[in-house]
Amino acid sequence: MIAIDAQEIHVEFPIYGQRSRSLRNLIVPKSWRMRRTFSPGALGGAIAAELSGKTVIKAIDGLSFSLHEGDRVGIIGHNGAGKTTLLRTLAGIYEPARGRLSVSGTVTPMFSLSDGMDQDATGYENIVLRGVVLGFSTKLIAKHMDDIAEFSELGDYLDMPVRTYSTGMFVRLGFAIATALDPEILIMDEMIGAGDAKFLNRAQARLERMIERTQILVVATHGADILRTWCNKAMLLNQGKLLHFGSVDEALVRYEKLARETA
């Protein structure tokens, strides 16, 4: 069964700087240094200063939730609320400092169309490189090679290094690769743009088909339209904490109220 289960997960980033080497820290005994936690304001996670003098950013602070097959979850919250950190934790890029995260199924992170691409490699070579980065076998990539080539409409340019491509050509190739395969768990930071207007309609339809084939979708977004169109559940994050998980409409109402309160 494809599923994600998170129980009280915490993700923290230590901050090393002049503060830890200051004259005050050399003179004042450790026993006099108080542990304290405070909020930096409307943006970002809580900042904690520990007895050791180490400062940490609490990017994710005790999140618990479960996702199952058929879930289409949108994550909303102001900048610095922890959306991208949560996505990268689900993708295995960050490891929780505390708590338990269990993921059953293959995770395909889609944060950028260029991850894994080599400017000096040909288009065909980059199809393989990018596919491997997305977590697919070379055998499966080879199976979809013709489909990717046809959809990109790059023709003979696929035999040329991608450094010779225009920006639009590069986006076409990256998009064609990213949307060709069938991810079990798809993790996205905003919806992927598809380049020039001529390509947009075909790209939108292809993205829709890929999302329909995905068993679990988790997408971070600021767009209410994306939430209502693609998602059957929503998470509202604030300073690394989960304020709501459930109804999309309720999440949007609470998000708007939070925005007014912190304006």
C-alpha cells in the first residue's frame, strides 16, 4: 500500500556564526546561559538558543499526519512557514531530527525541471540522467524514450548538447521527461511552468494525465485555484506547525484569516 505516515516530526537547521565565538560566550559560564525559544515574527520557523550556545531554526515543529492512496494534498502558508522544508523531508533530502517518518512507495520529487541535467550531454543522454534522478530505472526510461522525444518536438536537437538549446527548448525537454513516467508519490513545489504559449495547452493536458496516474500528490502552492482544482485535502502551516489538515475550503478561510492577523 502506498502511504506516508509522519508522527511528531521535527526538522531543525543549526546556525553557526560569530555569536558562538563571541567574547560573551567565552566569559559567561554555560550554566548562566538560558535556553529560550522565540518567534522571529510573521515569517520563518521559531529560533531556539540552547544551553550549548548553538542556535537552531525550527523549520518543522512536531508535525503529525497520514496520507494514503488517492490523497491529493496542497500545502499552503506564508513564506517561511515550512512548506518547502516539509516537501524536501518527504522526498528524503532532509532527515527529521526527532519523530518518525514512514514512506511506503517510490517518491518522485519535482522541484526543478533541470535537476540532474548536464549542459554538455545531449538531449537523449539527459533523458536518461534526469530519469535516474527522478528515481526510475534505465529500462523504464528506455521504454518511454520515444514518447519523450516526440512530445518535446526537438527532433535532431536531441543529438546535440543541451547547452546549445534556447531556454524554451530546455524547458520543453525537462517537462517532457518529468511528465512521461508514472510516479507513485509525486512531490511538487508549485506547479511546473511549461515554457512558450504554443506548448502550453499540450503541456497542461500532459501534466493533468500524469497527476491522475499518481497515487499520492503533495504540492506546495500559494494558488487557491490549484488547491481547488487538484487537491482533495489541504495543510496549513505556520512557523513550522500544522494549523489545519483536511478541507481545502476551510484551509483557505483560515489562511486568509491568518494573513489578516499578521498583516
